[in-house]
Amino acid sequence: MAIGDISKVPPQRAFCLAVWIPVDAAATGSWKGVPIKPFSETITNDACASISYGHVFDF
């Protein structure tokens, strides 16, 4: 369980094509009223961002 730590969100069970179209994924805010640890990472592409961090970056 991640408990507000995005780096601990389990990945989805899916395949990610390693096509380099980089995206910067970042998140700040709170989870259940508690501030989360700020998160920022450059990821291979938007599909890999969605797959790597569950549905956090699925938009």
C-alpha cells in the first residue's frame, strides 16, 4: 500500500512500449488530509507513466 507515497504505487499489469517521447510526471497535494511527499520524474512516454504508477497519471 502506498499510503500517499506515489513512488510506492504498484504498477498496472500491462506492457509499455519503450518509445522515447518523454513526459515529466509530477504530483503534490494531500491524501486523506495528510500532505504527500512531492513526486517528480521524467518517464519514457505518457502510456508508461500511466502503467508505472497505477492510475495516478492516467489522464
